[in-house]
Amino acid sequence: MNADTAIQSRIVRVLVAGQVLAGLGQGATLAIGAVIANEVAGEAFSGAAATSSTLGAAIAAIPLARLAQRLGRRPALALGAATAASGSILTVIATGLEFFPVLIVGFAMLGVGTAVGLQARFAATDVAEPSRRGRDLSLVVWSTTIGAVVGPNLFGPGVAIQDALGLPEHTGSFVIAIAAQVMASLLYLTALRPDPLILARGRAVLALATPDAGVVRGRMALVFAIGSIAISHAVMVSVMSMTPVHLSNHGASLTIIGFTISLHVAGMFGLAPLFGWASDRWGRLPVILGGQALLATAVILIGLASESTLFVTVALVVLGLGWSAATVSGSALVSDLVTGATRLRVQGRADTIMSLAGAFGGAVAGPILALIGYSGLAWVAGGLVVVVVVAASIVRPRVPQLL
């Protein structure tokens, strides 16, 4: 192993460890957030936790990217994790006071942790070889699986913690989140050395773009890459967010609902390294389109068999896999197309657009569900998949060397 490879391996290991800790904090709190919002403000506002967190991630993406541009990845990631820890503290306080506006701010600050995770995946590509960008990025995405799976199982220990400390009901998990997020912040500050972004400034970072592609066509490919990530995210969030409501309305137990969402999350992250390897091996566009095929399969299953819990569960797993393929390969394509001083700015915008698309998808999913049902929601989401496929058919002939 040469020196550059050893450095990159260390960077990826630190980012993976940070994502495990950050994911643990998020997994331990986001699910219980809806319960707290319901108790503080009523059922009509129970979705405020997810919405505020998503918007917090969108708002934080560009400022964190700008901070990284000035000072490096290390302080940006550390500050983001510390902000998420502060959000957990604020959420505990707001719950005790039963003051909903402060609770919303706390949830939004928790969402900064999501923005850190999105930036961390790009950090894995700062000095990666072009032929390994997809794999290194996907390893960081995959590491979220650990926290996402373990986190929701910490509700029991959280109850013991809140009782021991005399905290408000349902807030013990946030103490676990505080510890995890503080540890992640300290890890980034102390272990992410050398800083991958600062290191990248001192060497040539190769792009897969070729000179004959041209600025306009390169921009076209970039818009497609960001658009495919955002639309895939909107499809996933809109369908996933309404699945518990649909299953509950059809008599499914909380155990079945929880199991379905857990399998969906496993689909989102569990096979990310496979999709990263595939995008390095066969190209970004084929894997993005493969992701659209998986998303299409999921919405068709729901559209035709929404009354079957089994088919809905299978569809949610496939939905997660489609999101993973599109997000990993699309993110790798963004890293391929942009280097130099504009890279951080474009990555920040990509993360903001992705988060806003998710927030929009979640916001409109409820009204669509009420109007035309769960199957109807799936068909509407399928229309977005068609948009990506059509866009690919337009962009591919014009910039084949970039895709």
C-alpha cells in the first residue's frame, strides 16, 4: 500500500466511524421526535419533527460547504456534529417546557447532523482516485446502516436514563444522541488528519470529464446528476413517509410497521458498497438508471397490490435499494464533474436541493394520500421516475464521455 492509498484509507475509516456515531444519534431520536411533537402540540403537528429536521439539513448544507471551503472538512464536520448535539439538548429543554417553537428549532438543529452525513460522503472523494470514488463514497453511506438499525433499539435504555436523571418523558434517547454526536465531533477534530480537502488543494484532483465535453455540456451533465439525486430522494421520502399511515389504517400492528421501515432502511444503506463498486466498474449512468428501474418496480408493486402487507414490505425494500443506487452513483457523478474551487459550492447546492426535494415530497405526500390513496401516491411518484429516465435519454447522446 503506497502512502496516498494509506492516507485515503485512514480518511475513509474516520469518516465511517463518524457516520456510525452520527447515525446512532439520529436513529435514537428521529423516530421518537414525532411522539414528542404529538404530545406537545397535537396530532396535526406530529410530522413537524421530520419536516423541521429535513429543512435544517437543507439550510445547513451550503454554510457547512462554505466553512469547509475556508477552513477544511475537519472543522466543518465537527461543527455540524456539535450543532446536532446542541439540538438534542434544546429538544430536551423544549420538551420539559412544552414549548413547541423551541422544539421546532431543536429538531432543525438535529437535521444539521444529516447535512454532516451528506458532506461526509463527498469528503470521501476529495483525494480518492477516480476509479474508486464510487466505492469510497458508498462505504461512508453504508456506515449509516449501523446507527440507523441500532438507534431505534435504544428506546429502552433511554427510558432508564431519563428516569435516572429525572428528565421529561421520551427524552432519554436524546441523552444518548448528545453523547454520540459529541464523540463524532471530537473524532472529526482529532482524527481527520490530514484534512482531505486541504490535502486535495495541494495536488491535482482528476475529473472524469474530458476537455472536448465543453462547459455547457458539462453543466448539462451536472444538472442531470443533481436532478436525479433530488428526484430519487423525493420519490423515496414521499412513499416511505406515508407507508406507516397506510399500514396502520389497514390494521397492521406497530411491530409490522416497524419491521417494514427497518427493512426499508436496510435497503437504503446495506448494499451501498455494491452500488458504489458497480458505478466505478460500469459507469455512473447505468447504475443511476438501474436505481430508477428499482424505484419503478417498487411503485408498480404498491400501485397494483397496496392492500397486501407483504407486497408493500417487499416494495419498501426495493424502494430503498433504488434510492441507494441513484444516490450513490449520482453523488459520485457530481464529484467526477466538478473539481477545484467550485467543488464545495456545487456539493453544498446538491445537498440543499436533495434535502428540499425530500421535504417537498414528504409535505405533498399527505394531501395526495388523502385525495387518491396510497396506490395513487405510488403512481404519482412513478411519474417522477419517468422524468429521470427521459432526462437521461436526452443528456446521454450529448455528453456520452461524461456519463
